[in-house]
Amino acid sequence: MALPGFWYFSRMRTIYVAFVLVLITTAGCTKQNPQLVIKTELGDITVELYPDKAPISVNNFLTYVEENRFKEATFYRVVTMENQPDEEIKIEVIQGGNFDDDHPDSLPPITHETTDQTGIKHVDGVISMARMEPGTANDDFFICVGDQPELDFGGKRNPDGLGFAAFGKVVKGMDVVHKIHQVPAPEQWMENGIPILSVEMVK
């Protein structure tokens, strides 16, 4: 049998180079971030989560979704420039969750992930964990209406300066966020709240 000629080796080299390029391209691909749809009577809000940046907060939120722990959740709080007269540092957000820390669907609180650790700043549409003291967040969350830098690490909204734990961002449905933000709430708390009908993974 004749030995392989120049054409053979040239062809094999071309195939090898193509194979290496495919491997490099595939290795450079990142897994798509999970997206969730928060369904309400006023419309749907689609949120993209950032597990690579905020793994603790994202895993916690996904656990609530996967175990159907938001079945009684509502958007219950609206913070506007007009209804926080006693706050020197004002913010604008809508807040939702199970409301009660002792709710039967609430899980133990999670470790606080600051924005200087995650790099996720509180800009318009960002979703973040509500909390009292650091490390007390469980299921309650809020969505920023406009940029809210005072909620970041070093911000002045919370006296401890540690800010809040942002973990995702609205990618569709900010019009619904604004509708909820316009619901009357003279002292920040809605009279009846906006029921969260479901929270589901985008397929």
C-alpha cells in the first residue's frame, strides 16, 4: 500500500485545526442564565438571575420557586418619593414575597452577598433581597424602579452600610413593575396587595 501523500497530511491538518477551533469555541461558551416569569394580575415580569455572581441568593430564590413556596406571595409594598417623608435617603422600589418571616413556606435566612462581592449594582430593574440585619433575608425581594445606588455596598439607605443583595434583573415587563409602583400606598403598604399568581422557569 502506498504511503499517504502531501494531500492526505494537508487534509488531516485542516480537519485537526477545525476540531481545535470547535473545542476552543465550545469552551468559551457559558451556560445561559436562568430566567423566571413572575405572573401577576397586572401582567408578567421576566427576570434573569445571575448564579455565577450571586450563587447564594440565586439558589435560595430558585429553591422557593422549585418547591412552590411563593404560592401565597404578593407584591405588598410600594416605595415612592412621596410616601417616605421621614427618610433622608429616598429610594423607589416595589417589594414582594410571603411578607411574614414566620410564614410556613419561609426557609432559614441566607448569608448576605454584598454588591462589592457580586458586582451587581442596584440599577433600574434589578431584583434584590429585602432584609433587616445582614444575614436575615429569606423570601422577600424587591425590584428597583430607576437606579438606586444608595442600596449598594457603602450606600446610606441602610445604616450598616452593607447594602442589599442584588441577584438578577428584569429583562421584560418593566411596564408591569411601573403599574405596580403606581398602586396607591400612602404609607408604603398596599391595602390588599397584588397577588403573585405564580413564579415559573422560562422553558
